[in-house]
Amino acid sequence: MLRSGVTFPVLTDALRRLFVDVAATDILRRTAEQTDSRISLLTGVNRKLVKQYREMQPDDTAAPKVVTVTSEIIARWRGSPPFADDAGQPRPLPRTGEPGDAGPSFDALVRSVTTDIRSRAVLDDWLSQGIVQLAQPDLVVLNVDAFVPRPGAGEQLFYFARNLQDHIAAAVANISAAEAAPFLDRSVHYDGLTPAQARELEAFARAAAMRALLEVNRKARELVEADPSPAADTPVRVNFGTFVFTESESPAGAQPGEARMPAAGGAE
């Protein structure tokens, strides 16, 4: 936050507004309870500020259009026949199909997701980002396993906020559970590794994580395409994520040869 210019007063103002919002929408669920006085008593935020925050327009938490369109196109390319092969690998696609040809093409792929954006515009944008490349004769080849937003872009900030929110929510639910933890939240962690061991383990973990993500994506595509109708009642969303993190330890930390690994780590 400091690197991004978020000072302490800015943070405290955002937290006060967040406390008011959570108190009104999550804690005091009945409309009769959602008075400025009750919220002020619950949060410790004075009534004048409570009234001010409640009159403000809510923040827009919807996904940027580029996120929803790009991620959906790539997910379909990686997980849905005829755009993916039996192993779940994206097929190189002709840029456009021949007249009367119902076979897969990049144009057909884009149109299967959206008709608001021309496939040529998507192709030009993806070529500039390096997401795809053109191979002869006029084939579009996917370069990445998933949509990786450019550093600092709005798409990256959206994923940062959503994934951090969901991870914390899962951990809090597990910690608060009276019985079995409802969500998966585990990790494998070693310390005391040499730099070479850490690099090799990180590369192995990245590959293993990507395999798991692709398997989940293929399963999700199968479920959605088997029953594409929207949920009649309350829709449910699922967020499956994984991460790899490495850092140099302090001199007081574990020394090489003293690597340790708990059976599982996390809040579950």
C-alpha cells in the first residue's frame, strides 16, 4: 500500500466505510436493525460518518469486460471440444473458417463467447500481448495456459481483490467452523533449502499447479456444457486457486540440510 501511495489516513477511511458496509449488509440483516445509531454502536464509527458512508454509491465490484471475455474464450479453448483435443490441449485454429465450413476456427471460438467484439479485434489485442501467435498457414496458436494480466493492469487488480477476498473468506469460515472445516485450505512448505533446490521445487510446483487448474477447468466446462441453463434459484460460484511463494530466510532461520515439512499447513 505504501508503494502505491495508500497512506494511513486513506486506509483508515476505507476501513471505516468497510466496517459500516459489513455491519449493515452482513451483521444487521433485518432492515429494521440497519439504523445509523445501531451501526455506529456496532462499529464504533460516529453516526455522522455512518450516514455519509451509507449515502455513497457502492463500489463497482463487477469484473472488467476484458476479464470476463478473455478468460472465457481461453477457458473454452483449453477445455471444450472441438477447440481442444482429447488431452485438453488447445488446437491451433484457422483464423477464419471456410464458407460453409462448420469446423473450429478462431472466429468461431470468439463468436461462441461474444458477438459484441469482433474476432479480429480480439486477435490483434492478443497478438500485442503475446497471448497468441500466428503460424503458417494462417493458424492462431495459444501461447499461454491461462489469461495472465499485464502487471498493474485493471484486470490484474481485479483478480488480486477477488482471489484475496475468497482465500480470506475460506480461511475465516474454517477457523470459525464448529465442526469440520468447510473449505480446502492447505499448503506444502519447506524451509532450509538451497537456492538451487528452491528454484527446482518452484518450477515443479508451478507445473503441478497448472495441471490441476487445467483439470478443474475441463471439468467445469463439461458441467456447464452438459446443462447450460442458468441457475433457477440462487446461483453458486466456485473459485479454485493455487499459489507458489519463495523468499530468502533470515540468517537465524533454518540452515540447509534442516528442511522441514508439516503434513499440512493452512486454516483447515
